[in-house]
Amino acid sequence: MGKRGPKPKATIDTTWQPELAYAVGLLASDGCLSPDGRHIDLTSKDVDQLETFKKILGIEHIKIGTKTSGYTGTTLLHIQFGSVMFYKWLVSIGLTPKKSRTIGALTIPNEYFADFLRGLFDGDGSTYSYWDPRWKSSFMYYLEFTSASEIFISWLRARIEGIWHVSGSVVSVGNRRALILRYAKREGRLLLDAMYADPHAVKLSRKFTKIQKMFTIADAHSNV
């Protein structure tokens, strides 16, 4: 067993705000709660993302470490720290240990749901685009969220539809080992515009840059 993470030097503020909602989104996708009731871990291949997470929670003193993936054997970046109070708060809003297939509904205020969604996207979300050869100058693009939990995907879809009135679609991959909640073109554009409405909001720059390039192409062909 690896060395446990250090304790935060100060109590983590759990007052809802955009940055905290974003951090919860990251934890809902790439985070892990230890069964010991104390330790929280976030894994990412992006140093910038881990540094942002540390800044949001006020735990800048905690060092970024490495660990080996049990699935691929690759070396991953992560941070781990202990906070009983923050752990209990995360559990109170719906996060659970071994959450991959057990995560369900989370208690996220509507006011901060776009920030949560942006964090979720920066974790396990993706966009892709292509030219559809069936139609002249037809540029297609999609926004996707992936999870192994059917309950979570159903809840996420319902919350998004309730706030933004878009329905999306759900597809399974890998013999149903994962589910993808997908939004095409108009619906995806609406959600992405909401997620990035604040130009100063915390975000993963490489994904945002990809989205900007995608929209530049779409707008140039009036195909939005």
C-alpha cells in the first residue's frame, strides 16, 4: 500500500461556488474516495489540472505524485490528501468509494451545474468532429460524457434536460462496460456555451482550445 497523503493545512471551504462545483466535477470523473473515510485522490495526465484543483481547495502545499495504473500499467500523475470533514461532505452530496459503477445522483445546485459539468467534461468528457461526406460542407461535432454507471448517466441526462431542455442520446461501448451521454451539434453547442459562459472560469486549456477550433470551422461554414 502506498504512503498516505498529507493532511490539508486548513479546513476546505465547502460553500458552493463555481470553483468548488468544478472540483466536484473532476472528482466525480477522475477522483477516488478511499474506503478509510479520510483520503481523497485525484488522478490526471495534466499537471495544470492538478495544480488548479489544489488551488481551488487551498491545498497548494500537497505535492503531485505518481502511481501505476492497474489497468494499463502506465505511470499516472495524482494527488492524495486526507480530510475527514471534506470526505464526509463529498459523501453527503453523493460521491462514494469505488464509485466507477456505483455513483448515482449528486446534490449539485442548478446555479453551479454548468461549472460542475465543465469539471466533469475536463475529467471524462470529450468532443470530436468530422466532415460528413454525405453532404456538401457538412461539419459534424459532438459533446460526450462517459461513465460506467447507468444510474449516473441517467441522472446527468435528466438534470441537463431539466436545465437546458436538450435530451441528447445514450450509447454503450465495450460490451456495456461504459456508457456515453452524447449531444450533437445544436445541443452540444448550447451546453458548451453554457459551460464556458464565463471567460475567466477555471478550465483545462487543451480541451478549451480544441473546442474553439471546432467552433471556428463550424461558424465559418454557417453550420451550427
